[in-house]
Amino acid sequence: MDRNERLTLAQAAMERAAGLARDAEDAARSTHFRDKAEPFAAASAAWAEVARSHAALAAVLPETEPTDA
């Protein structure tokens, strides 16, 4: 897996984490779904860790060479 692929995976994981964080915030403000806030927040934190891991791996990989298409 090259650097660009890792960065793409990091971006996707970050977007997933952000979406789950928004869900956690919405649940925390809801009277009916407040009990769902903590699981959403935990899932968001897990996806954020995945994003950080992919970004860290990308940081140590060499620049991806452009391909002639």
C-alpha cells in the first residue's frame, strides 16, 4: 500500500469519525436518544485512532510517484 492509499484511508476514517461525533452530539442533546451518545462517541474515538494510524504510516512512506496514465 502506497502513501496516497494510506492518506485516502486516513481521510475516509476521519470523515467517519466526524460523522459519528456529530451523531454523539445530536444524541446527547436528545431526550430520547441520550443513552446512545456514549457509544457513538466511543465509535468516533475508535475511527479517529484508525485515521491517526493510517496518517502515521503515510508519514513514513516515500512520496508516491505520479503515474503516466
